[in-house]
Amino acid sequence: MKPYNNKAWWLVLPVFVLVAFSAIIPMMTVVNYSVQDIFDPSTRYFVGTEWYREILSDPRLHDSLVRQFIYSFCVLAIEIPLGIIVALSMPRRGLGVPVSLILLALPLLVPWNVVGTIWQIIGREDIGLYGSLLNGLGIDYNYASSPRDAWITVLIMDVWHWTSLVALLCYSGLRSIPDVYYQAARIDRASAWAVFRYIQLPKLKNVLLIAVMLRFMDSFMIYTEPFVLTGGGPGTATTFLSQTLTQMALGQFDLGRAAAFSLIYFLIILLVTWVFYTAMTHNDDKG
Amino acid sequence: MAEIRLAQLAHSYQDNPSAPEDYALRRMEHVWEQGGAYALLGPSGCGKSTLLNIMSGLLAPSEGEVLFDGKAVNALSPQQRNIAQVFQFPVVYDTMTVFDNLAFPLRNQGQPKATVEARVREVAAALEIEPLLTRKARNLTADEKQKVSMGRGLVRDDVAAILFDEPLTVIDPQLKWRLRRKLKEIHQRFNVTMVYVTHDQLEAATFADKIAVMYGGQIVQFGTPRELFETPRHTFVGYFIGSPGMNLLDLEIVAGRAHCHGLELALPEAWHARLAAQEGARLQLGIRPEFVELVPADEATLTGRVDLIQDQGSFKIVDVALTADPAQLIKVRVDEYKSLGEETVGLHLPEAWMRFYANDLLLEISDEAV
């Protein structure tokens, strides 16, 4: 029999170790926490699914889940079309290409908390550029006191920060469409809308899938921006899931509940992403 | 349906072309008559796609005019010119069914539903893609996609012309043959002007009534396949058409007589005079391998040694190195059964098939002069 050379295992070992420490072990720790009631490291009780039942019927979770879904929906509804429009209007050749690429990449380089701080200042009604401008125009705007204004500010922040990502992804997708498709469309007398609908959009599908999933996951986990802006307020207007979770885990040291919460949170993201993916690719093999 | 005239047309991709080499298309006059089936034949980079795109309006020529039935259309878009064009690589609308793909140009024109349905069925039947009509275009093979692309070109019956830009590149040889015949049938049925760009002479000859051979941005000859074969007007045509191409031998004028590798050619006096008058130009004798005859060495003035024999299956191509100049090879086509060794042979060049070129252009002489 031919002797097997098992040296290859040594080469994959680092990856196993890395994945174990970065994902599997922390995850199993959370699973472990979620089925116990922990008072201190030596005083802990097994409670089974009690935390899960409690969390699922917790109105705090329901409220922030609803807020979260509305928020993520708005983020996608604005950023995806806007990103496509920006990408479509970007120059295809010449000096404008590097200039617009750099301009679009700039917001992506700004850290989350800095974005929060920038908008906290820009939105201030006394000295902020937008805040004072809006109030000067007679529009009552104050993110510190109005839940609606705070919510809109957090949304605008995200749009400002991340539309570029969608635009850049779409731009790269558009660039990969050969000229001959546009030529054929002109020959076929296709309208501008038909060119978008039947050439550009289908070719953008793959990048849009990535854009939708990235933006959904990211906006669903938003934490820093509302935290910096108003600390989740006024009231609970901008308290999204991750902040609720942080308050539970670090504010109250309610580890069992928080662990159950984060596993449910994780499963929701996984489920929604899967739904998106399936919905956007299910047509591929038909016909 | 239209006659397409190219008047003083030239195109350069540079901003300020000065030398002739700066032009992708050199100044030309040309007419594609209404209802003809034409091929535009030439090697890669000779400007044939440029010319096609100028005719369809995808590209604006830098000089000259394109006229459809005598009307200048330079300023008109492809939509307004009402041209159909099929590209080298298949272009299909992925998300549509084959039926919708074929119907797309008609629906964009706002044709009534019944007309769309009838035309699509007709074209699908002609291209033998009826079973595919309900399939999504994305899932087709490359051949099928190209048929759909072609179908979109053929589906409108009011077009001025249909232009094909090497449409069968991606299709396998068996199917190529059938599709070319299909195109020819469709041409006869609809009587629409068709211009077919290709670099394959066989493809050009089987499709077209007349072939325009392009070389270096110019149409160097426009004629029937037979004319191109028998009387190439440019040495490039001689070389490019035929397989293998024409033999070209340098001539020199010695004391007013045309000589080839030191031997005086046996020609009528008028030809010697005609060639001598061109002294100073690069003079060449061209003869097709098909017309060179092998004779016993002692019966011929021009002799050579068999250098290489390529068996092509139904015939052989023999390279003969001239005794006078072994670097000069002459290709001869001989019958398959003829056995040849590495021997010295005589070559007979029939006068009727000799063509003479001065600086690559055909020299002619009227019959009376001979």
C-alpha cells in the first residue's frame, strides 16, 4: 500500500486554529452562557431555554427589532437606488474617472465614530451647518429633542457614509459591460430605460446582491453612529438592536439573557440574508 | 432597403492625421447596391470593422459622407438609419426569453402584436430555433445565442441593410456551413442588402455575390469570387485569396526585355514593351499554384528542385526551389496520385495565367496590342 503523506495537515492547521479562536470558541461560549444563569464564576445554574423564552417575549426586543427592520429597510431603499444612480452618472473615461473614484472613496475611509461626531456637529441647531441652515429656513429641526429628527439624522449619516460603497460596486459592474451591448441596443432602438432594464440591471445583479447583503448586515448591526449622536435617544428613538444588547450585557451584566439575545440576533441576520440571496438568485437556473 | 454609397470616405482614430498611415480607412469611393449580398474580406486590423461601424452609424467618419439612396446620413444615429447589425460575439438580453429577444427590435418600433408574433415565428423557423423560443436567453449555448443575435438582425423587414461583423466566429464548422446557407436563403427571400465582414475567404465566397477585399484601410478589389481568383488587381489579393496564395516572382528589365531570375520570359512583344515602360517600379509576375505545370526538366527553361511536399488529402502542394535562385520558392498544386521525390523538375508557366504587377498594382494591356 502506498504510504500517505500527512504533512498537509500541518499546513491547514493555522487556519483551523485561527477560525477556532476567532469564531467557534467565542460562539460556543455564548451558547454556553445562554443556557445558564450566572451570578459569579463559581455560582451558576443550568436554566435550559428559559432565557430564550423570556427574550422572545420581551417588549424591549420587539420594539428595537421593529425599529431595526424599519431602519435597515430605509437604508436599503435609499442607498441601493441612489448608488445605482450615482454609478450611472459617473464618467466612463477621462480625468473624471480617478477624480470621482477618489471623491467617492473618501467617506468610506472615515471611521464610524468620526462620522457620528461630524454629523453631531453639522446637525446642531445653534452652530451646525445643516442644523442652523434648516432652522434658518424655518424648518424646526433638533435631533437632541425630536425622536423623528434624531432618527432621520442617523439615516442620513448612514447614507452619507455608505452610498459610495454601493456606487463603487455598481460602477465596477457597469464597467464590465462590453460596449457591444450598448451598440446592439442602439441598433435595436432600445430606449434609455430599456437599456437600463435589460442590459445594465441584469449585469449589475451580482454586485447588487453583494451590496444588498453587505448593507443589510452592516445597517442591522449599527451601533456607533446613534451612540455617538444621542446615545440611542431621545428616549429610545435610535436605540437599535446592538445597543439594546450592549446595555443588557455590559450595563446590567445580564450575561445569560444577553447571550440568548445575541444568538437570536445572529439567526435573524442569517435568515434575512439567506432570504435575500435566495430571492435574488432563484431565477438563475430556470428557463 | 437602400443603396449605400461611401463618398470620399476616410477615417482616422487620431485627432490630427497627416500621413496616410494615420488613417484606419484611407479615402475611398464605394457603392453597395440595393439587394446585393456582399462580403468585406480582409486580415485583422485592415479596417473592415471600422468601415462597418461607420456604415451603421456607431462611428462617425472623420472625413467624407455615407449616403443611403443618395441622402447623406452622417448625422443620423443607427436607429434613424434603420440598420441592423450582428456582432462578432453573441449579444443577447439575458433576462428575456428567446421570443422576447427576437421581438425586442419590433416592439421598440411599436409594431402591432400580430406582426411581431408572425415575424418572430418566421425568423425562428428560418434559423431553426423554434424549440428555444420559450427558453431564457441566458441559458443558451454560444451557437444558440449567436443565432438569436442574428435573428434580431433579421427580424425587422424594413431595414436599409443588414451588416454582419464576423458573425460565425464562435460557431463550429458544421453549423457554420448551414448558417451561411440559411443567410443566403434569407437574403434571396427578403431581397435586403447584406454586408458580411469576415477574414475567411471561403466564408466570403460562399455567402457573397461580390467580395470587397480590404488591405491597409483600402478596398483593393471589388469583384466576384472568380474575378478575385483569376485576376487579382493587387498582389495582396493574389496572396490573400486562394490556398495557398499566388506565387509572386520578381522581374527585372534587361535591355528592354522582361527577365525572371535571369531567364527571359517568353511573352508577346507588347508585354515586353509594357513592362519595360514601367522600369524603376517594383515589377512582379504572379501566377496561381493551380496554373503552374510540372514538366520534365529537360523540356523547360525554368527548372527547380522539389523542396517540400504537403499532402492536402485530395491534392498536393509542392514547393519548388528555383535552380537559378534556391531562395525563391514556387508553389505548385499537383494531383494526389502523382508521385514525386526530391528531384529536379521543369516548370511551365502558361501565358494566359500570368499576371504582372508594378508596385503591387495589376498591369493591363488591351487585347489588340497583343
